[in-house]
Amino acid sequence: MSKIAFFSIPAHGHTNPTIPVVEELVKRGHQVWYYSFLEFQEKIKAAGARFIACDEYLPQISQKELDRKAGKDFAALIEMVADTTIALDKKVCKELREIKPDCIVSDSLCFWGKLFAEKLEIPYICSTTTFAFNQHTAKLMKRSVKEIWKMIVGMPRINKRIKMLRNYGYEIKNFVSIVQNDNETDTIVYTSKKFQPMADTFSERYAFVGPSIRKPASAQTDKNDRNTVYISLGTVLNQNRHFYQYCIKAFENTDYDVLMAVGKKTDIPYLGNVPENFTVKKFVDQISVLQAADVFITHSGMNSVSESLYFGVPMVLFPQHSEQRMVANRVDELGAGLKLKGSKPKYLRVAVAEVLKNRTYKKNAQKLSKTLQNAGGAVKAANVILAKVEGKT
């Protein structure tokens, strides 16, 4: 029986893919400790792991501020995780020395997990829920002028945090060594080689396992001859009342059945009159919905796009920041979706009509679906972790 410690950031898109992997490891008789946040406690414990809360060690920042900066202010994100590493240092290092895990599996943005592994000399595996990044793919991350400016302005804060981390015994070469893996790092990537940009630039130590999706729920059974349009901007940057209102205006009185998920912070009555062909909810079971959808209007988050492609659903893409733009560009490049030219109703109508009319989008999404479904999923990810534990990698 092996002991494995998981670390992740407080984000659904980075936590959810690991849950089926934890379940698989526990099913095989291994022990898992999971350092995470109270919002995810229930699902982590349900998977069979021992949950350890890190909330009180997260720097004091409101959820609203965290949501605003996520994906848009990389310097602020680095500053936050460095502060978290230092705050957790005494507690986690003590606990890990007692647990003596055979391996640490840490999210690619959960830098403190990686740093703890290096400091305590524990075998480490990177869990990447986005595309894998190296010096080649980093060039595809086309940041906006505003994002670049925030990076430049934020560099003194980043350098200050690096110095602080070194004072706590973390051997950090430079900024790049924190955020970027090399080809010698064992890495689980939750996509397929076909979908990963520049996949041939990564070594055999990168395991492209496809989406780690929980057992699919039953699809909606009330499917009719009308096309179903599903709209969601994800779980973080989803407060966009104007966009939802544009969608309502674009598709009211059409022959589409529209399901729109607007998130817990959006006040549905403020969206105005909801047409009869619309269903507006704060949350939906996205996996169930995608099994019946004909087109998905999405913010282009990696998890949402992966789930859409897994079920062969073509997309209309509305990315909100540089990482999502990279994902949207890849979908567009492979012909499985169409990027919006603007968010006004006329652009939405044209894009959805084009994706539904041109069956090439559906065919390309189905081709990618096969590569994702056959990549191995949670079972392959668990195999990678256990091979590391057994010293086979």
C-alpha cells in the first residue's frame, strides 16, 4: 500500500480532474492525503482521500478579488501562491515528515506542492489540467497589452517573493523554474496528444491521459428535433450580465432550445424577461447536458472544452483571457469550433448558425472525441503515479 499526497489550488477546473484519479487509487488500496480548501472537502472525502484544509493559510483576499485576478493578473497569482507556500511551510513540512508519502502529486499552478516536494526530497508528479507548457508552447500564449503590462509592473513583487522563498530553504533558480516544467519532470496532462499543441516537443515523461471525467450521468431524455444550444462561462469569471442578455436577444423566438448556466453570483431576475425557448439556471450538470447539446457557447476554459470535445459537441468560443484564448485558438485550428468576432447578438446568431449548418465542425469534434476517450483517463493517470512510486520512472 502506497501513500500519496495531492495538492491543488482553490479552483474547480484544477480540482475536478483529480477526483476520479483519487477514487481509482483508493479503489486499488492506496492511501491518499489531499491538501485543498473547504469548498472541495465533500467531493474529496467522497473520493476516499483524507482531506486537509488550507483555507486559513491562504493570504487574505476576497473571493471577488481572487475571481477578478484569476487568469488576468499572473503576477498577483504568483504573489499569492508564494505567500501561501510560506504560510503553509511549518504545518505541511511537519505533517509530510510524519506521513512520509511515497509521492506528491501537485497541480501545475499549485507551486507550493512542487516546492514542498523539492524541499523534502519526495518524488513529485505535476498534474496539468490545462495544456502542457514548455519554452515552445509558451510562445502560443498571446497575452493582451494589459496582461503584459501587469506582468512587467508585477515583476518586482515576484522577485521579492522568490527571495523570501529562498530564505525558507526553497532552492529556486529563477521565476521560470517555478512556473515551467522541463522534460525531466513526470507530468500528467488531462488531454490527448492530438489536442495538445506542439505535442512532439514534450518527452516521454509527459503522459497525455485525456480528460479525467467522472462516470457520465444520464443524458437529458427530452431531446426533440429542435437544436439545443448550451451556454456557460464556467465557474469563476462568469459574472457577465450583458453577455447573457445578448444571448437572450440573439436567440429569443428562434427554433433553438437554449439552456444557459449563469453561476451562483448572477441574479437571474436582473437579466430581464426570459423567452419561452430559454431555460436559465445558476448550475447544471454539464456532463449530462453535453450529451444532448448540439452546440456549446463557452468561455473556452480547458475543462469545459475537454468535456465538450469528449462528447463530440462543437463550440462557439468566447475566451476571457490569454490561457482561454490559447485553448480557443486550438479548437478553431482543429476545426471543432468557431471563435466569436464579437459578443453582440448579431455575432452570436451568425456563429451558432454556422456551426450548426456546417457539419464539418461536428465531424472534427467527433474525431477529437475519439482521441480523448481512448487516452486512458483516470486509470492511466493512476498507473503513472504508481509507476513513480514503484521507481519505474
